[in-house]
Amino acid sequence: MQRSIGGGEERSEWFIPACEEFDSERVALHLRLNRATRWYRELVVPGIGGAWFVRQLSWAVAGLVLAEQTNGRQSPTRIANGIEALACKLAWQEEPDVAGIRGKRAFGRPASQDVWSFERLSQPKYYVRVTFRQSAVRALVGLGLAEGGTMFHSMELTEAGRDLAERFLTNGGDRPRFCASLRGWLRGEGQKPGPLGALVRKSPSMGEKQLVLERLEAESAGAAKNGRRSSLIRALGKTPSAGYPDINALVEKLGPDQRCEVRSALAFDKMVAAGRSVLKKCAGFMEKTGQTVVQVRELASAWGVSGAIDSARRLASEFANATRDSGERPRDATEYADAVGRASSNEAAVMELIRRDGSILVLFGNRVSRGPLFHRHAAADEGTAADVGTEESSTENKIRQLFALWKDCIGKDYK
């Protein structure tokens, strides 16, 4: 299918608070609640996976289309990763401090600064190991752009997905020059890519933005999830005059059932954050006192730790009460709330939390020792604002992610 896509481009300069690099020192304290975390994220904002800007989807679908045209000589994954790496490096070359890209560390290394070939940029060594494409795979299916599960290389594009790839590759109508340069780069022609400035994240065509917006506003997959994205978008408003709205004000604009779902998810977040805080305070106490092994009784009564345990138990009970009449609940979240909220004592509660960790702290009998990742406890993940676009991000950041993707679609420059 070939056609010319009209319309100009609107450039936006607003910043989305997302990780540009993934810190290797970061520790994720999941507390065995991965399933519940993903369940609530999908409940609150279904179908968008880790996608938070238009080109994240365009690069991915282009990889699938262009791989077809190589007759199997190149994988969709490598092509999509290479296109993404080139787009990020072009943006970095133009503006080294530009926000919203990955690979800055790799691009800045002396041995990598002159690397521009597809053969090399498509390798993690010259870009990153965790790409934007990886976090957009779920969105390809959730937004109706592809079919075939969650394995990117085996996905098949839907009509909408092929349409998005075509709109990206036409570059708003300037197809011959843009496509020739991109395909030549993929074939390894020349040492430096041609005129591909429109490849970067900030340059989606009007056609790309319109199509992604249509998919965002469409019904979510699954009858139980219908309308959630579109109702959140309506609550965000058509032309907001400021940035991300207050979460409480936003929730009040939702219907009663959806409002209850979001509040349950927020209660879950508070419960998990309180549990993580206990573990970090326990580790901090052991570091401060220099102990490598400590009795549970001493740890549970330590200054700062005991108050954190009280909060963790209270918030676990509040989550159980808030979700008691909310219908379906993730089993692992219910089990956690019962184990921590109804623990017979602070000692029992802290033992349950440490048992669920095993990386920063290790429980054996009535004693606690430093775990294999103890030295990283200060960097342990508590679900910060930098988590936009990850499956483990908080409920508020999941809505913030939808807000970012929606803003990129409508192409406005909000302060």
C-alpha cells in the first residue's frame, strides 16, 4: 500500500520525566507482587504497555515492515533497534543534553562517537540493552497495531499497524528522499546516514499522530476494559492550560466504577511503597550499626524501623478494606495484605517482608543477615517519577504515561 500523507508537522519541546538510561545499580523490590502490579497498571490504563510517545510505536512497526522486505535476511528486532538507536543518536548529535532519548552514555564514549552504521548501531554495545521498542511491544497489541502475542519478532501487523508504518516511512509525503536514505543505511551504504533528521522522536508526522490518537481513543481490548482509556482522556480535557493534572481532581471526573478501580490501585501503591520502606530502613539500620547479622527482635524495635512497620501494617489493612467490595482482586495482593496487615506482631510483619525480599536482606530463623545486593539498598526502587513507561511504575505514573502519549498525539506545546 502506497499513498501520500499530507499535513505538516508540529514540533513540541515539553519534557516527559522518563529514564534516559537504566541505572545498573538500581534494585527493584517487587515483594513478590509483580502480577498484582501489572494487573493494576493494565486495569487503570489498559493496552498502552510502556509506550509514552508516538515515534516509539512508529519505529517498532517500521522494523516489522522493513524486515519483510529483506526476505528474512534481517530480523524485525534488529532493524527496529537500529532505527531507534539512529534516531536517538541523531538527536544527541544535534543537542547532547536533549531529554527523552536513550544511549547518551554509549554515544559519548570515544570509541563510539563515530559509529553510524546499521551493523554497529543495532548492537547493544553501541546503544542500550533496554530499548524503547521492548517496552512498546504490549502496546502494539493493546492498541490494535499488531497481533501474535508478546514476541516482537513473530508479530504480524494489522491494517492499522501497516498504516502507521506507511505514514512514518512517507515522512509526511517526502517519501522518496527519506525512504531511500533509510533503506540505504540499512543496506550499509556509506559511512554516515543521509538526510534522516525527521527520524527523531520529536518529529512525528501529522498522519502518525492522528492514527495513534485514534487507537488511543478506541475501545480497549476485552469487554471488561472497554472505555477506560477514552474516559481518562476525556477527564484530561481537550486543551489543558497547564501540565499534568492533579491526580485527585482527575479521579473525581471519572465514573463511579472506574473511580473505585483507580483508588484501589492507589491504595495498592501505598501498601507496596510502605513495605519497601521497611526493608530500606532495616538495611539502613544494619549499615549504620555495622552489623552483618541481627536478631529480628532488635531490628523490629529499632528507632525508625518500628514506625515504618506500623505504617506498612496499617496501609496493608487499609488496602484490604478498600478493595473488599471491589470485585476481582489479584491473589498475590490479597495474600500480602493478609500476611502483613494481620501479622501477630511487628516481628512477624518484618519477617514476612524480609522473606519476600531475599536480595537486600536474608532471613534465617530469628536472625537477619545482609543479602547479596545489600550494598545497593540505597538505590532500591520505590516507584519514583522517573518510572514513566515501565510496567512497575506507580498508578499515577501510568496515568502520566497516558498523558504524555496523548500530548504527543495532539502536538501541543504546553508549559
